[in-house]
Amino acid sequence: MPDTLTGLAPAKINLTLEIGGTRPDGYHDLSSILQTLALADEVTLQPAASTSVENTGPFADGSPGGPENLAWRAVDALADALGREPEPLRIRIVKRIPAAGGLGGGASDAATVLRLLARHWPGVSENALATAATGVGSDEPFFLAGGTALVEGRGERVTPLPDLPGHGVVLFIPPDTLPNKTATLFRALDRDGRVDEPTVSTALAERLPARVTGADLYNSFERVAFDCFPGLAGLWEQIEARTGEAVRLAGAGPTLFWIGPVNETERVRNAAEGLDCTIIPTATAGSPWLR
Ligand code: C5P
């Protein structure tokens, strides 16, 4: 293995997220169109005497530094899938994606570790990568591909779709998230009781590539997010009133996002300036592995 391996780990938004019933394994069936963004962490791997994870950058706080970091777990999961010993690595992550915000940052870091190792460990098949990715979490299989894709099952069935044409995206990140957030949001949906059929995802998949706005999109978690995240409903209203645009919840939240024409990005960003959230302007982007 060379001295240093470096790769980008993009954030994602869910253009659609339709959550079906609970499965025998306790997970939920999903139908979701995911899209990678230009906003990305940077992951660097170096051979070392023992494994460590070091987070730097604007969103280093809130990202675990130990074996529970998904990037560390990815090394172990790939070694497991190949029946070999994990190689000790110094993992450095420049965190530009807020943690636990619904943007998939940790899962993307893990998938980037898998892609980097696949270039340098002998005998890594796409099958072993997929097994390792699913073993780490439900968003990881998507990040092995990136771009625009339909994700089904627990998250392990990934069908690439035609790339969305370039869109501007503005992320609005509230100051607080929740411990154990994703599981908490799924439990809130279970109490809500309604089960979504994958109608919006199927219809959008068929009409891609297409231009979209928030009004075309759908996320089952929006039914419970206002109850789970104090202050989110007020922030959502303020953003929509100031910008005159529909915004949506990113994944299990609490990040809200606007998507639309690239040349509107600056106006939307400026209109929300001063609200109680961190604002990050970015854009949709294809797979970093194909660039
Ligand atoms: O697989 P991952 O660790 O990303 O999922 C976090 C939690 O979200 C799981 O423990 C589970 O409670 C819930 N989940 C689910 N159905 C999915 C994906 C995640 O219920 N398809």
C-alpha cells in the first residue's frame, strides 16, 4: 500500500424517501432516490502501528474518534468480508459535512474507505465491497456508487439512475440534533402507523433526468420530524417565508434543504441569512468515483 491514500466522501440528500413496513429483521423497507452533492469530506489513509481516527475541519465536533467511527468499522468489515486481518491504519477525516444531520457524512466516509482499500488490497470484488458496506450501515451501499440512484430494500438494493442535471442546493443545519437520531425517527414513524407505498420514487425515477424543485419531492420522516426536533417547525416556516421556496427534510433530518436552478443559489442563501442555523450553499454532483 502506498504511503497515503486520499479520497472525497460526498454528502447526500434524499430526493424521495418512502418508508414502508417493518421487516422481520427489524429494519424498514425503503424506496428512496438519493443524490450526491459537491459538499464532501476528505478521507486520508496511512499505514500505521495501530488504527486511529482523527477528525479535523469545520464539523469535527460530534464525529466519533474511536472504533465506533463508521470509517474504522469499514476497515474491519472489509477485512471480515475477505477473511483476512484488518491492516492498522491512521484514518484522517476533514469533516465538512455536519454530523448526524441527515446528510450521510459518516456513511460516505465509510464507503470512501472501502473504495480506497479496494484499489490497494488484493482480490477485492464488488461483491465483497457490497457485503462490507451493508455490514456497516444502510446508506453505505449507495455511497459506493454515488450520483443519482434508486435505493430499495433495507438500503442494499442500489439501481443507478440517469444523473440529475446540475442543480443548486442550499443546506440549512439547525443547531441541535438528537442522540440515536435515525432509530428514534424510525420509532416515531412506527407509532404514527402509516406505511408509504413507493409511488413518488417510482414516478420520479421514470422521469429522470429532469429538473426538480422541493414541490416534486417527498420524505416520510417529515410527518414526525416536527415532533422529534424542537424548533424545527418554526425554522422551516421562516426559511420558506424568507426565500419564497419550498424546503425539504434531508434524510432523517434535522437538516433542511432547498434545491433548484444553480443561478438562484446565492439569492436563497442570502434570504435566509441570520436565521438560527448554519447555511451551506452547494450543488448536486455525480459520482466522485467516475470523475
Ligand atoms: O443501518 P443504519 O445503522 O444506517 O440504521 C440506523 C437505524 O435506522 C437502525 O438501527 C434502524 O433502527 C433504522 N433503520 C431502519 N430501516 C432501514 C434503515 C435504518 O429501521 N432501512
